[in-house]
Amino acid sequence: IEREYNELLKTPADKLWTPRQNNPPRYSDALAKQARQLIDALDSRGAWVEEGRLRYQGDDDRTMQVIESQTFSRNIVNLARYLGALKSR
């Protein structure tokens, strides 16, 4: 680990990491509509909630409002695409 660390110290910063060159998303009415729907779907706290169960509920069949990390991640990516499209517009 130390040897690898020392090699990295000698490496110029621009050679350590190269950002991915992605084409920015193109702005469209559909993309804007999707962003509006995501924003409108936020609850009063600013969270996306849905019916679900928590792992620790055991055999209890009741559902409650939960924040699903998969939904959160997907929505953030879609909003970021919209913002990227606006920036490149």
C-alpha cells in the first residue's frame, strides 16, 4: 500500500483521474415535464415517499409512507439530467 501511495504521489494530478466525457442530455418538453412531475411529487418536507414496509416490521402486513433509496436515486439522476439539459441549452 505504501509503495502504491508513493507512486501516486509522483503522478501528475491530471493523470490521476479523467472525467467521463458524456454528451449532455438534450432539452425537450418531455424532460421538462418529467422534472416538473418529480418536483410536484415531493411531500411537504421535500421527500419522495411511497407505500412500503420497513425491514424490522417482521410479519406485520401494514404499510406506511417510506423513502425508498432506489426511488430517491432515480429521481435525483433524472433531475440532474434536466439541469444538465438546461445548462447546455
